[in-house]
Amino acid sequence: MGIEKTNSDKSRRSFLKRATAATLSLAGSNRIVAAMANDTSSQPVEEETPWYRRITRWGQTNITEKDPVIYDINWWRNHWRKTHVQGVIINAGGIVAYYPTKIPLHYQAKYLQGRDLFGDLCRAAHEDGLVVFARMDSNRANEDFYKAHPDWFAIDANKKPYRTEDLYITCVNSPYYKEHIPAILTEISNLYHPEGFTDNSWSGLGRNSICYCENCRKSFREKTGKELPGKKNWDDPVYRQWIRWNYDQRLEIWDLNNKTTQAAGGPDCIWSGMNSGSISGQSNSFRDFKEICKRADIIMLDHQSRNDASGFQNLSDTGKIIHGLLGWNKLIPNSMAMYQAGRPTFRVSSKPEQEAHLWMLEGFAGGIQPWWHHIAAYHEDRRMYHTAEPIFKWYKANEEFLINREPIGTVGVVWSQDNTDFYGRDEAEMKVNLPWRGIIQALIRARIPYQPVHIDHVGRDASIFNLLILPNVGSMTSEQAAGVKRFVEKGGNLFATGETSLYNEDGESLKDYALSDLFITHAIAKDKKENVYNLSRTYHTYLRLNPEMRSMVYGPQTGTEPAIADERHAILKGFELTDIYPFGGMLTPLKTEPNAKVLMTFIPEFPIYPPETAWMREPKTDIPGLVVHTRPNGSRIVFMPADIDRQFGRHNLPDHGNLLSNIIRWAAKDDFPLSVAGPGLIDCNMYRQPGKVILHLVNLTSAATWRASLDEFIPVGPITVKVRLPQDVRGDFPSLLVSGQRIVAETEGGWCKFQLASVLNHEVVVLT
């Protein structure tokens, strides 16, 4: 064991030299003041950047229990080199140990047969100058463990253990998490000296199940003075306390594990868990993303694939959400499956290369780093071994422009995990996710760069935004509402939708919108049993556009058409030939103040079938669907009670997307730093480095844009681009990092203009 320690220490010293040299090209690094010229140099470094701030390219072979007898380490070492990884994630322990552990009941892999597979791989990685994340999986155990310590496991109200197939789910409040896992972390650290630890499933039982073990009963009683809730009931204050208490318990695990690994392995030996890119997923696992990001040095993101509803752009959006919490000087590697992840899942069959590549490219556009991920160490489908190399090679060549940068965008889209929990409750997909998705998709479709903003950061980040969008942020604290009001008082513009600010922090309905003085619209008290409708249903409803124009538009006339009283508002541009607009949702009566301008009103549902019955029973109401006004300080306010954002997220109707982009453009006074003209669906993201502007253009135009899997890229072009230049950027000669070209731009009045002949899957433009 002493010899192994010496070899490991030598490997780590060698690794530190090589890793430091490999980071010299990273733009914006201000911590390295002297560096090595190459791997063999020994020039000193005054202050070394921690590994978790500079290791950007990762690989993972997720070991199965069968792998110890067939693992071809030499082949995988060569694959590490071919894919230019700087770090590897290696299965160590938890549910299954891949080393000869001395911890009682720590189950060793069935086919380990005395081999130290984790140790062999860890030493090989260190010899190759790579960092090692020891990968744990900590939330379950086998039957022998359960029989030995039944009080360490989660149980239901009938005192029966929660199970997943043949494994038992452990309780986060038991000695399993507080003693057993720390003992494993300490053992691995002492034996093998990995740089850090990550954990695939660290947060225990999810939100849909209540654990009634004695550990939970005691802890909850000590923290709240209450007994555990008897069932799920969002209207029960004790149940809501239980939700918040569970979040706190997971943060305690995060803190304990970091304390353990740093005590055993030194201050840079961090424990980083793994986290979902879905806020709803984080909520269902009691993972408070904002609080986690306060603690985290790096976020290991387990967000392996898109779904048909969210598209590739979901990964870019996820990166921007997390960086908004974590900061843009930290890293977010994402587990990018080389196998067919999502639905359906085929663990050992290759994902189409185009599908994997475009997912990675959208990640780069959102500030995410690459991490290839295989299940098992041997595959009969060999196509997957060729997927990562070209992407990793390109990333390595252009890495200096892909990290240590700040986003550019004048539009902030506001979100809140509490809104997902306490307003969304068990309908978060319909109430929260779809409105968000609709707004984001409208921005992408309009090629308007945006930044996600946590609602608690509105005051902190307000100065960089011209417009804030609140997509159905129903639940707010009084402090959060006050922050939005301060933003508007300082001249900011606002666009809010649906039931924004109509609920308090517990998700309880208020008598009026907390932002009613901004909306100049007021809720009308109603019986809770009235006007309740099914959000998942599409209703045959419309909105009437004001003023009506059909008396002067080509078509049959009855003589009853209303006279044109005024010009249409700019928001309704493009709808000149119609007086009605497809809606699909429901509205309840609202009261507007005299200075409100109501651009759309509700047309209630009427029959669809049979066709003979499809005529409006109530063609006109005074129920507002879209309200606008300009405040004395010039701030533009748009309140849209009609949930067009949700409908666009569901149905992708062009009318919905066009209206949303019109609203955003009007509310923001067309003050955007970018204009992109040309065919196709292109996701545009802009960043700054000192003396540079970096523009990502990701081409989402394909037959598989909305339905996986993608197996063909379709080029679009020509694309005309105009960029507003900061004072320290000339922009005369844009560099194209994908095509490798250097072109000439026209510059005038603080803007530069250039044309791209074609974009296949993506282009990254650097202006200096």
C-alpha cells in the first residue's frame, strides 16, 4: 500500500505540471501569473488555478458489474488521448464498490474477483496526466445491507421499505448518509487520492414519497416541532414545511460530504454530486439549485438528452440558467451520452452522431463543457467510439473563446424554483415549464439573445437589462415583487404573463396581483370552485383584436362590421387581415384601470363538432387578454393574462410565436445588440471577453428539430448579421471558428455588418 501511495503521489505531481501547461491558452485567466512553456519545463507558478476551474474536457465509462473481467484499460487510455480529455470519471463505490473495500457491507461488484479496477484506472489516469473524479452512487443498497440495518432505510406509512427493483432506498437522515458514505469517501481518498468525488444519485427519496422512519420523525420534530405530514397536501402548512425541510436536509448532505472529502484529501478535494438540468427535476429531488450553486466549485450536469417538446436549445438554456447562479468563471461539464438516451433508451446502442453533436454544440453556446459518457467498457456497436473525437478536438482548439466570458443580452427572463414548487406544485409542467418554454422559443425564433435571471437576483442584475420577462411567475414573496417594482421605477421595461404575482410564496392565492400597480389590472374575487379549468386541455377559444379592421379588409360584408376607430398598436403588426386570434386557453374577468390599453379581449369557447355548430355564441366580451401602457418615466409595461406563452410552448403555432416576438420587441423598444436575417431556425448567443465579442449561431433547422433523433444536418444561408460593438472592439475582420475563414465586415456607427454564406450545424464568430 505504501508503494501505491508513492506512485500515486508521483503521478499527481506529473499531472499538476502537465495540467498547468495545458491551461495557458485560456482567455481571461487572471490567477496564473507565470506558467510552464511545455510539459517538461519547471518554471514556477505563483498561484495555481484549482483543477476544477481549468479542466474542461471529460470522459466517463460507466462501469457495469461485468466489466472488471473484460476492461481493456490500454484501449481506453488511447481513447482518452484521441478525444483530448483532461479528466475522467471512474466508478468507485456506493451501491457497488469497484475496489477491495474494507467498509462493512460495502458490496463489491459481482465479477470484481479481487481485482482493484478503480485503483488500476485511477493510477492509469494519473500517469496520463488526467484528473480523476471518483464516481459514487449512494442512494440504495442490497438486501443483506437492509437486513443488517433496517433503520437506515426509507419506509412508507405502513412501515414497508421503499424499493427500486431488488434494491432498498436509503434514508438521507440515517447513519447511511451520515456515517457509512463518509467512511467510504475517506477510504477512497486515503487509498487512491482522486482529485474529487461526484455522485450520480445523492439526494435520496424523491418528493412523491414521504419517509416515516424514526430518523425522519425525530429530525422533523426537532426542526419544526411538528409530526410528519400524513399525506401529500399542498394546502397543509405542515406539508409545505416538510418540503422546505427536505431541501435543507439535502444541503446538509452536500456540506457534510465536502467537509469529509476535504478533510481526507485536502482543500481542493471537492465533492460535487451531480445535478439535473431540469428545474422540475431538481425540485422533485429536493435539490435547491440556487443554494447548491452558492456552495459549488463546479457543477457536474447530468442532462443527457433533449425531448421533443424542448428541443436541442434546452441545453443552451440550461447552461445559461446555471451560470446565472454559479457565475461565468466556473465550469459546467455535461454528461453527453454516446448511447441512445431519452425515450426510447438503448444503453449499449449508438446515438446518431448528428444528434449527439448538435446537443453538444448547443451546450457550448450556453457555456457548457463536453463530457462523453458510455455505459459499459465493451460494446458491440462500435459506431459510438467515433462520435466524441471531432467535437472534442474542435473544442480544444477553440477553448479560449468558450469559457471565462460574460453574456451579452438586454432581455432577462425571470425564473424561480419556489415558483416551480409552490405555485406549480403537481402541475409544474403546465403551469411553469410550458410558459417558460414558449417565451424562450419565441426569443430564439426572433433571434434575440436573452439571459435567465433568478427572481432573487432581479435587483442585482437589473442594470444590464432593458426588459424583464416574467412567464407565469405566479408565486412571489413581497421582497421579490418589490425588486421587480424597483426595476421598473428605474426605467426598466416589463412583460408579464398569466397569473404572475397572484400567489404568495406558499402558493396561496392573493386577492389581487402583487404587481397590480404595474399591470394596472386587478383580479376580481371569485369562488375557488368557479372558473376552474383543465390546463392540459386545449379549448376552442379566441382573442379579439382591437380595433377591428375587417370593414376595410377583402372579404364578404354584412353591413354590421364595426367602424375603424383607431390605428392598431405596433404589437399587432402582421395581423392586419384578421380580427380574431387563435387562443386555446381560458380567461376569467379582470378589471383594468382607465389608462390601460386593451389590445385583445376574450372570445369564450364554442363548439367545434359538428361543423354546423361552429359559430361564436358570444363574439365579444370585455375580458382583457392583453394590456399595455407606458408609465410617466417611459417604462413600457405589457401584461398578458392570456397564456399565449403556454400555448406556444405546447402547440408551436406561428401566430403565437409572432405575437410574443412583437410584444418583446415593442416592450424592449427594439433595443437589441444583434440582428440576424436569413432562413431557418437559428439559436443566437453572444458573449464578451476583454477586447472580443463572441457570437454562437446554432442551426436548429432540420427534419428532427422537434422529434428525435437527428441524422442529417441541413445548411441554411446566406445569413446577414449585424452586431453592436463595445468600445474596445473594432469588428473589421470577423474570424469564423468553424469554417476557418476570416471575412471583412462593414463597420459604421458602432455596428458591424457581415454575411455568412452558409451555416451547416453551427458557426462561432469572434470579433476583435
